[in-house]
Amino acid sequence: MKTILYIEAGTYGGGSFESMYQHLCVLDRQKYRPLVVYLNQTPFIERVRALDIPVHLLYDRHYSLTSPVWQRQFWRVTHYLFDRYAKSLYLPFIRRVHAPVIGQIVTLIRQERVDLIHLNNHANRDLFAIMAAEATNTPCISHLRSMRGSVGFDHQRATYTDKIVTTYIANSQTTQNYWATKHIDISRTHLIHNGIPLLPIKAAPIRQQFNWDADTPVIACISPLTVDKGQEFLLAGFAHFHQQYPSARLLIIGGGTLQPKLENLANQLGIANKTTFAGYVTNAKEMAAAADIMVVPSKEDSFGRVVLESFLAQTPLVATDVGSIREVVTPEQNGLLVPYNDVNALTNAWNRLLTDKTLRQKLTTNGYQTIKENFSINEYARRVALIYDEILNNNQ
């Protein structure tokens, strides 16, 4: 049995957390022994432990939210200065900043006799873990799940990561193409779209929960409120839409540091009493299944898991015509696509879905079929396992 160490350096939990969790749910435990490292306390820790998988919560003075605010701000500014004015010293700087957590990971790799490291996000964010792989000569996969946080990743860093990382996995063609422009070795990059378990979703009683009338039109959006995911576009669209449908409600599911800013914007737009910020919830998919429309308003998207979740919940989808969304959504067949920041196009799409029952049925039926045929979590796990086996067999 081979031991695989998964490392997630994110903060609040989001698509990368969910993707890794779903993979762990179906991982062949007869062949692989998983261990997981998180740098922040999130609900995913208990969810993974419930799978009887050991979890290690490590501290990093840059990434961990338990680090003092002044210290994280200091390292953020220092990162910027090295990135901007001393690029040749950036990698030694990273090694110094993250030395404590690198040491903890190296110790864990040796104690647990780790055979393979699977890094759950892109190489620029996970440089510290790549350095731990280098120190222990352990094969390493870098899972390219995002394009955010890649500022400063140049040819020098690509040369370094290519030397250490055994294989890259890209979650979409959009992501793969983007990182190719950052000079990583595209010949060692495998394209594997995210998967999702084909489990029925029971709609949550959201109208009762929020004291809305039974016939209230509900537009839902699942999004971490930590980065710009097009939420301002969403609010502007709903403010316009609300003039035609004054009884409609906007339900934003997800929490994070941007919530106060977005709540203030909703107030400025005059829709605060029609917009509900549900925060982080454990039944996001069930809440979305009860909505009339699911919206993905992203300005850019490396891979929108919410698109798949909308298909699975059989909730009609409206999404922006950007990035990897184009790889999943066929316009007018399994969803409606609109240009980013086009408020009229967005509200027209919502109006079509609320008034055209035949269109809604067509989109949801085809969306569910899309999941069954192309985005099964078991097929995803099978393809990842082939990569594991190739790496492990070559490393014997």
C-alpha cells in the first residue's frame, strides 16, 4: 500500500477543498493510504476525519489565519517587494518565510514514509510544499485548479517547479492553457476535469427557513466571499431584475471577508431587504436545489464546480460566457450563457427561465445527462489513479 500526502494551503474552504474531499471519498483505500495537511481550520477537517483519514493541521506564518494580522500583512507586503524588485531572490525568500512549515512537512513525510505528494492547488501558492518534496526527494503532483494568485510566476519559478514536480494535473483546458503561458512544461500536464458524485439532492425548505411565500422566485449563487467571483455584477443584475419581479429573492450562499462590502453594496442598490447572505452552510447544494435559478457570475473561471452542482441539483443555470464554463455549458442546451457585466443579458436570461417551463425542463434534463456522461467522480478518480500508479511504478 502506498502512502499519499495531500496538502491544501487555502483559507476558508472552497472549490479546491470540495474537489479534494470528493476525491478522497472514492479513493481506493486498498491501494492507497491517504494523509491530509491543512494550514487552516475549516469544516473540511472534520469531514475528512469522518472518512477515517488522518488530518494534520499545521501552522504557517503567511497562510494560516491564526497568524497575527500584522504578521500576515507584513509577509504579504514583503512578498510583493521581492516579487517586484528582487525576483532572483524570491525562491530563497520563500524558503526562509515558510521554513517552519517546510520542516514540519519534511518530518511528516519521513515519519509516515510518504510515497507521493499531491498538492491541491497551483505551483505558485504551493512553492513551500514543492520545497518539502525537494528536500525529501519525494515525487510530487501539482494540481492546477486555479489561475488566481499566479502573479509573479515567471520563467525562473517555472524552471524550478518543473525540476521538482513530477506531473501537473489541470482541471480544465482553460487552466492548462493559462499555465502554459507561465512556462510550465505542458508535456507533463494531464487534463482531468473535476468530477462529482451522482447522488440525489433533496431540496432544502428555504422558503420556510427564510419566511418567504411559497411562490417566491429565488435566484441562488454559491460562492466563497473571499475573492471577486462576479458578486458585484450579480447584485447589479438583481437590482435591475427586482424592478420587474419585486417579490423575487436573491440567496447568496458562502462566507468570507468580502461579505460586509457586498452587504453594503446591496444596501446602496436598494435590495438589502431582498438579498439574503446565508454564509457558509453545510447544505449548500440542497439549498440550491430549492432555488428557481442558479447563477455563476464569474469574471473568469478555471473550473466552476457550482456548474456541475447546478446540473446535479437540476436547477436551471445561468452563467457567464468565460473560461472553463464554456467547456461545460452548451448554450441553450444545458444552460444559458451571458457576457460578463451585461446586466440586460443577465436579467433577460432570468426572465426567460421564470416564464418558459419547457426551456427549464430542457436545460435541467440535459444538464443531468452531462454529469452522467462526462463528470462522474469515479471516472475522475480512475484517471487520477492511473497517474499515481505511473509515478509510483517509475519511482520504485
